[in-house]
Amino acid sequence: MLSRRQLFPALAGAALRAQPKRPNIIFIMSDDHASHAISAYGSKINKTPHIDRLANEGTRFANCFVTNSICTPSRGVLMTGLYSHLSGIKTLSDKIDPDKPNTAKYMQAAGYQTAMIGKWHLVTNPTGFDFWRILPGQGLYNNPVFIEMNGERKKYDGYCTDLIGDFTLDWLSKRDKSKPFFVMCHHKAPHREWTPGPKYKDLFKDVTIPEPDTLYDEHKGRAGAAERSRMRVGQDNTKTDLKMDPPPGLEGNALRKWAYQVYIKDYLRCVQSVDDNVGRVLDYLDKEGIANDTIVIYNSDQGFFLGDHGWFDKRFMYEECLRTPLLVRWPGHGRPGTVNKDMVLNLDFAPTFVDCAGAAKPAEMQGESLKPLLEGKTPKNWRQDMYYRYWMHLGGGHSVTAHYGVRTHRYKLIYYYGKALGSAGAVDQDTPPEWEFYDMRKDPKELRNAYSDPAYQKVIGTLKKRLAQLQAHYKDTPA
Ligand SMILES: [Ca+2]
């Protein structure tokens, strides 16, 4: 383990600012849970009462984005505070370096006891945790195997989401009460293949879930990347996804309509168990009398297409999967029921944890602490735009073209640069470089690529300059 002096070389022991009492932190993360399947975010298709409690009693961030919308790289950002090109975790195949500093090691050095329970998905075993129990890779929904700290693989009877809830509560009940704690509770759900638990297998059985406005989007005018991708509801779903064959003869939009109902119901059933297990943690904190001393965070590793643009999955810089839910309850800090509209990133989470632990931000971390935002005091110079990059170029089975771009509060500029650029999980095949531009105030569903519209040429020129500035600022290399 790295010593505190090694982790905080500039400040050593002085890095820990004197604070009367430091908060516990429970970071609950799910996998592929889009904001628009949370009622606090205005979901039209489900209710999530326990996650909503965090919004009612804390802060809901309305504009939280990921820097690379896919599982392993997003977890890399969380554990390092670095963009994918600097952490080296650019694709699903890349692993975290167990010997380098990470978020958990910084929390340990700050005097926290640390635990990681559930889906880790960073290839090498966790370091920096006093306790961990993780799923191997994606893990299974039913009777899953977990990897224990001694390296053994042990099978547990039950439903994965409930087991991760059980293990989290069990660890909390056995914790060292003389120290604050930092626990990462990472659910597998509602990741593909969307297998519901026994409690909710019949939920929504006799109802029709409303379809998204863009379920039958044909991607007209968009870059070739949209058409090239393989994540169409119906056409690109497997039998494992749908658990049955489509009715014979069904094709085109009729197939999509049918498959959407099958897929979204299973997805939402999985979400319901996640919500229950958020509730169990909140109940535990109440019963234990430590709710006021504990920050509870709910987040997903990225968003997801819920039939939007005709798709399932993620990866694109489009809103549905660029956005991720972020709800934070920190009693006594900020007003309950606050909706924060500042632009925040998953890049900010690591520095936020360290800041809330009373330690100085590690010099290498690229994000900003959200602590002032949680206290209702957004700094005057807070970011007004964000940089995104997806690296897997046609890899990972969904054939999404590598791209990068910039998003402001109103506009979005995306560049599909057409090459794999030596990324491990990518397919070595060129595609034509292409641009997309959206005015999200006029076109919030991103249906009209206005890149060639003369009216926007000045804005697009400014955004191109800004994109180059952001790449330089974050030490990335343009294609
Ligand atoms: Ca994910």
C-alpha cells in the first residue's frame, strides 16, 4: 500500500485539513441505468421511490455527463479521476494498474475504511480497499459467483442485486465505528441481458409501456455512424436479451414495437430491484442513527438508450447515454430538494470524495470537487462546456465509430474521426471522417444534424476552436 506521504507528497500529513467530523460516504452505482428511468428525473415509464428520496432530501444534478459512455472506461474515470487517454482505460479490454494511486487509496490515506462490493469490471483485482467482494467481469444475475479477497471464487444463492445489497449491509454492520467509511456498492443491474429478480418478474405484465418519441428514428441526415451501429431494438437483440423468439413474420417497425415492450419491461424490472436496495441502505442508516453523518450518492456508470433513436446500449455522445443520473444526499449541506443545473462530470467524483474526506485534491486529478455545489455555492468560474471521447471504434459488438466532441449548455459538436488509433478493443478498419452539430435548444432530441446549415457556421467555428483547447487542456491528442 502507498503511504500517505507517497500519496500526498506535497503536503504529507498536513494534507488533512482539521475538521470536527468527517462524513461517511456511500457511493451506490448501477450499470446502464439511464436518468429517464428514474421518476425524480421525470421518467414517464417507471417509479423509483427510494432513489427519489435522495432527490427530495438532497441534490439532484440535472446535467451530469460521462466523459466516455461505456462501462470499464467510466469505472476507470471513477477510480483515477483521469480521462481515458491518461488512465489508459479506454476500452472494455483495458485494465486498471493496481500499483498506481487510486480513489480508494486516497480515501484510506485520509483515514477512511474502504470497501468495494459488486461489479468492479476493471480486470485486475481491486487495491486500496480494506474489504472487497466483486463479480468476475460482468457477473451473473442469478446465483452469481463472487471473487473474495483471498482470490477464491465463491457461488452465492440468490439474485445479484439483492446479494450486493446484503453484502453492503453486512459490511456496514461489521465496520470499525472509530473511523469514517467509504463504501462503493456497485450493482450489475440493469445491464444487458436484463434478467429480473423473482420479486418483479411479473411487474408491468399487463401494461403497455409508453414508447419514446424517437423509437422509429431512421437517422436521416445523421453521420454514417448512426446507421453503421448495431444496437437496434428488435433487429439487433438476441434471444438471450428477449428470452423468447419474436412472433413469426414480424419485421421492421412491427418487430421493433414488439421487442421494445419485451426489452424495456425486463430492464425496468431490474431497475426496481436496484431501487429497493437503495431503500434498504437508507433504512439501515436511519436505524443505525448515522443518516446525518453519511453522504449517500446514486449514480450509473453511464446512461442508456431506452428505445431512443430506435436503440438499446450506449457509447454515442448523444444525450440519452452521455447523461448519467447523480443524486446526492448530505444532511446539513445545501437545501433538501435542490436541483443543480451546473455541468458536472463523472471526472469530478474522485476529487469530490477526497475533498469531502478533508484531504487536498491529488495533483493529477482532472476534475473538480462538487463539494461547493452541494453546499449551494457553485464557483463563479465553473465549467460551461465538456469534452467527450469514445475510443472503441466499431469494437465490442455494437459497431459504434470512435468519436470525440464538445458539448456546451446549448450546442453539441461531434467528430467521428474514422480510425481505431491503436485502441485495444477497437476494430482496425477506417470509416469516413464526419461531423455532426446539434442545437439542443431547438432540437433537444438531436434529430437534425445542422453541421452544413449556413446559419450555424460561426458557432461551429467557435466550437472547433474550443474542442482543440479542451483537448490541449486535458492532454489528449487530436486524431
Ligand atoms: Ca455500463
